[in-house]
Amino acid sequence: MQIAMVRGTVVSTHKEPSLRGVKLLLLQFVDQEGRLLPQYEVAGDRVGAGLDEWVLVSRGSAARQTDGSEKLPLDAMVVGIIDTVTVENRLLYSKKEQDR
């Protein structure tokens, strides 16, 4: 899994029928210091992540291991919304602080 920040949404009115009802998010990956990396990816989201939230992203075949996702043509899926990240006893991210 990787950590990413939700930067926006992707809307597609014409798409593979199996993707109907799947929210698509534009994610930007985060490094171990909390800095945004130049890599972006589109991922499916069934957990309800919002703009600027940090999320856990499962990629590759692991992205399709959740119930109902086995046959979706996705390479990435948001599998969790992050509450906090600490590195070496240092708070790197807190959803509570972000919401203020």
C-alpha cells in the first residue's frame, strides 16, 4: 500500500459498465517526510474520501481483492482514509489538525 493525498475527482460519463457507481479520485503520492511527490494516479474509491484527505491506496491485483471489486478494471483502489501518520515519534499528518 501507499499513502496519497486526494487532489481531485475524475468524472467520466462514458466508461466500462462495471465502473458505474465507482467514484474516481485523482491522487498525488506522499513521501516519508510528508512531501507531495510528482506522481499522480486515478483510483477507485468506495470509502468516501474527500479533497485533501490522506488515504491508503492499494495497487495492482491487490486493488481488486475487496468484495465486489474482483472484476473491476482498476489498477488502484482507495482502501482507507488516514487519521494519523507518525514517523519516528513525530506526527507527520493528523486528519484532526487538517480539519481545523
